[in-house]
Amino acid sequence: MTDTITEQVEQATAAASGAAATEQFRSKQRTGTADSDTKRVDTLVSELLTAAHDIIRRHKVTYAEYDVLKSWLIQVGEDGEWPLFLDVWLEHVVEEVANENREGSKGTIEGPYYIPDSPRLPAEATLPMRDDEDGTPLLFQGQITSVDGTPLAGATVEMWHADNDGYYSQFAPNLPEWNLRGTVVADDQGNFKIHTMEPAPYQIPTDGSCGRLIAAAGWHAWRPAHLHLKVSAPDHQLITTQLYFKGGSHVSDDIASAVKPELILDPGPSSDGNGREVTYDFVLDKA
Ligand code: MBD
Ligand code: FE
């Protein structure tokens, strides 16, 4: 017998976070269903295939490359990385088209790591976090109004973000279930104050299929540090958005192409001397 203590520490892997994201997507109810008729399916799929055929002809794609594509596509599914792949490389255009007629605050992509029904918190609240949560404290505050300027009582701000190591609760091991996730209910003037920790830049998993693609193409895997938000109020359209930090790494070369100039925060020193604070107001379109 030896007195060696072997400790099994569960590691974050692409396949585990991919499996969780796939599971989460399957259980999600987005409002509205796609009732595309055969004509629309024919149009969309035919045009997608024609675009692929053109690329094959133009670049004389070989059988060896075709087989690499086939095995990579199979592996994306096995790794559970379809949510990650689609949200990183396609969702930004779906979001652009979906919200092109909005007058209120800008939205951007949801990404693969949203979980509904996070703990409900009062208008001034601290997101659930560990006692020794790492990072710089951030006070994020603001007001939610309608496009006509009316303050929206009973509005909610759902916030979720990665920790200082770039991990999202429920998608990485060893984190409390609702770490850095909460639903803040604004006061009767639509005001909210959320205390959290500034997130760090986020690298998408490099040890799965998306990581292999990034390495093979000579890209980088980074997203700028970001807060995810869903803001809603009775009789108004929900906004799904993200906010970034001025001067932060990868604000101008986000792998997911989800940064817009209106979404960049510039926090100042906190009035209590502890960390930083910023005010950002949301304007919601009527339903
Ligand atoms: C993320 O945290 C994210 O927001 C997106 C869009 C893709 C991968 C990870
Ligand atoms: Fe994210």
C-alpha cells in the first residue's frame, strides 16, 4: 500500500459541454414554430446545395477533402457541437434578419449556454456566486423603458455569463448550478441594479470538432468578455442581447461576429471603490 492520495478532478471537455448544450437545446421551447411549406423547404435547401456545388466546382474539391468533410460532420454530432457550431458561425445572420425592423435596443445572438428559469431576484441583487468568486466586481445598472419613453414596471433582466476562467455553470463541471445566472425583477420604474463579477474573454472549447476546424483553418477561438441578457416586459418584445467591454481583447475580432458598436460598455470606477460600475438602459419595442 502507498499513502498516495489520488484525486479525480473532473475536467471541462468539449464533448461534455457539447452534450449539455445539445440536451438544453432539445428541451427548449422557442415561441413560434417553423411551419415552412414544401415550396420554402425546396427553395432554401436547393439554394444551399447549389452554393455548395459551386464551391466544389470552383475549388476542384477532391475525394480526400470530401471524406474529411464527411468524417468531420459525423464527429460534430458525436461531440454534441452542433449548437456551438451553428451559434458561432450562423446565428448572427439569423438574428440580424429577425430583428432588422426593431426601433429599441440592439440585440445579438443567444449562443448555446442560456438556461431558462434562473433564480428570481429583487431589483437590486447580486447574482448567485461562490463565496470566493474570482474577478473584478461589476455593478451593472439601468432602466427599462418602452420606445415611447414609458418606464416598464415588472420588466425582468435575465443575465448569464462565464466566470473568470471562462466557464458557464451547467456546461462545465464543479460549478454551483446557478452560478452567475439570475432573473432580476425591475422596480415599478423599470430600474435594476445587478452586482456581479466582470467576465473574462471566452475561448470556445479547443478539444472538440469546432476546435479542430479552427486549428485547421488557422483561426482563433476567442470571443470578447461578454454579459448575456434577455430583457422582457409585459406587452413588449423580448430582447436577447450581449454586452461587451471597451478596450477588451477580441472586441473587434469576435469568432461569433456578434459585437455591435451599441453593445460596448465603458465602465468607470465604482462609487464604493470596489470594482467598476456602468449604466445601460434598455428600450423595448411594443409587442
Ligand atoms: C459563448 O459563450 C457564446 O456566447 C457563443 C455565442 C458561442 C460560444 C460560447
Ligand atoms: Fe457566451
